[in-house]
Amino acid sequence: MPEDNKLLYYINKWTSISEADEAKILSAFEPISIKKRKDLLVSGQVCNYLYFITTGCLRSSYIDSKGAEHVYQIRMDNNWIGDIDSYFTRQNSKYTIEALEDSNLLRISVDRLEQLFVEIPNLERYFRILFQKAYINALNRLSATMWETAIDRYNEMLKEHPEIFQRVPLVHIASYLGITPESLSRIRRQV
Amino acid sequence: MPEDNKLLYYINKWTSISEADEAKILSAFEPISIKKRKDLLVSGQVCNYLYFITTGCLRSSYIDSKGAEHVYQIRMDNNWIGDIDSYFTRQNSKYTIEALEDSNLLRISVDRLEQLFVEIPNLERYFRILFQKAYINALNRLSATMWETAIDRYNEMLKEHPEIFQRVPLVHIASYLGITPESLSRIRRQV
DNA sequence: TCAAACACTTGACCTATGGTAAGAAATAAA
DNA sequence: TTTATTTCTTACCATAGGTCAAGTGTTTGA
């Protein structure tokens, strides 16, 4: 499958888009590249784009009131990243999104996306399903965080997303799991 | 505002529906009542309906692998409740939804809802926005659970949803906050 | 190529919250 | 009104995970 068709492939997994509309969608996205350790979004700015990761790996994090940094999301190939709250409301974001690897992305502005929603109802359907699934995942992660041990969460992540352990430093994985790197280190020794 | 128009009022807050379509939507929902302490959904069943709460209060909970019950959601007037994962996938739900007060609901089946999505794209838009917001909320709750103290979460909830404390037993609130009723009790004494 | 920065581990100690058990207060039922 | 049930609090001890501090490899970049 050609690089720039991955996006359409994933959209068509959940709804059907005509060839004419496919072209319209592709032309609305702008391909960009970002180098490892560079920021895609800096806390305090408005998130002007929503990004589809064609290749690479990024993390989204924020600084809490005590100055501690927490990793919110780690996203790799064929996933979306951005702060959708800031993106749709035009409020400043509290998140910083940093590339953990050199990455290639497709980006789209809100105006362009909302225009597409009107022109192509099935694209809005795709996003309805996307957010629906994201919501379900967030609730599952929430219940694991609230009511399972760090060991269980670690094992679950190892089973579900083994690639992440090959590509992402453990500090970020620990933070994503809601524990310190020290605790993660102890868990890994135990297992 | 008449009881049965609240649903349309909330939908029209985020998108615009024609009068003809409003009638179509209303006729697709079936009003039902449920008594306090009765179950709307029992764990192990498929969630056949999505519910809009016109008046009342319900909680959604699940039993973990160690047999402990955890409260997932507490929802009151003018909110949606149901297990959307089970609802859309037709898999058995792990959740039980119980009425905490005598409640009046409007329910709709998936078939009917998906039919409406095709007929009324703006209704699907409403759900896109609904899930988008639900996702953002779930992430905020996740970060509070992971990185804030139980005291902060309690104060936040007291500030944002004081009504809940008037209407819901503290056991359920404690569970929703991810702590034991004993801990909640200690926090309340402290504050 | 060599210093600086990063990534990971280990140990000693601390703290927020959990578990258990029991009793008081409030609410519902008879 | 009396009894039963639910709701909430308190006390004591246990523990998962955090904090601080130090140390070893491993990248990175000038």
C-alpha cells in the first residue's frame, strides 16, 4: 500500500468513501516531517492541526501544578495525534507533543476538516467512530489505572503494545503507566 | 421547556436539526421509567439501548477479577447512559447499570440510531461531538486519577458536581473517585 | 574521540491509601 | 414506634508505590 494511501485505507475500514471524495480528502492534508526531539506542539499554543502519523513515534505530555511532567499518550504509525480539545475549541493547549523518532505526518486544519465534514458526511462518520473508540479506550485505561496494580498494567501493555518497548525510553512508558521509572525498573526485574 | 423536548434542546446546542427531522428523532425514542435500585442493564447481557436521562440518577459499575465492584459513571438529568462498546459491537457488556433514583429515560436501539445517522447527518454530527467531548473528559479524569491526590479529586468533584453529593451515597462517590469509602470519610473530615 | 547528556538500575526510607473490623448515625420498613 | 438496613465514621496495621540519592552503562554531538 502506498505511503499516502494509508490514511484512506484506515478511513475506509470504518466507512466508505467514493473515489472523488478520496481525492478531495487527500488534497486537504498536507504532508510534513519532524525530527526526533523536536516539538510538534508546545504547551500554551493553540493546536492548529490534527495529525495522522504515517511513520514515526510521538508523545504528548503536560506539566502539572507541581511542575512534574506526565506522559499522556504515545502514538506510532497509522494513528492520530494532536490536542483535539484545543483543536476544536481554539483554546490554548496544556500539552506538548514531541517526536520520539524522525516522523512523517499528514496534517489538516480545523477549518478544512469542518468543511470536509459538511461535504463528506461519511468522513464525519469516520470521526464519530474514531472518537467513540477513543472514548472506550480511555475508559478502559482509566479503570486499569484506578483498579489494577502497576504490574498488571505493565503486563497488559507488554502484551498489547510490545512495539512501544522497542522504540520508546522506559521513562516515558513509566509515566504513561502512571508510575515512576524506579518502580517500572523494579517491576521489570520481578517479571 | 417540555420534558420530552429536552433531548432536542441538547442536540440543537451543538448542531441544527430541521423541524421535520426533530419529529423523526423524537418518534425513534421510546420513553421508559425505572424504579430506584432496579437494573437497566445487567453484566453479561448485550446493551440493546442507549438511554437519555430526562430525570433521575443512575450508576454504571463493574466487578473486577478479584470480585470487587467499581463505579464507572454516575449520570443524572440530561445525560446519556449505556455501554456504548456493547451497544455498537453487540458483545456482552461487563457493566451493570442501576437506578439510584426513580428515573425517566428515553431509549433508542442501535438499528434505529444507525438508520437515523444515514437519514440525518447532523444527528451523527451531534454524536461525533458528544463522543469527542466524552473522550476529552475521560482523559481529564484519567490524568486526575493518575497524577492528582484523592483530596484534589474530591475537591474538584465537589466544585464541579455538587448535586451528586446531595443525591448519591458516598460509597459510590468514593468508588467513582477511585478510593475506598473509608478514605473518603477521612478526606471529608480533613476538609 | 571524548565530554556531556541520557537511560536505566539499585538501595534505604517514607507516605498515601487500602484492608479489616467495629460501632454510630441515619433512613426505610414493619 | 420499633426494628432492620443502609450509610458513614473511626482505629489499627499493612503495603504499593513514591522520594531521594547514588551509580553504571550508553548515546549523542561538538
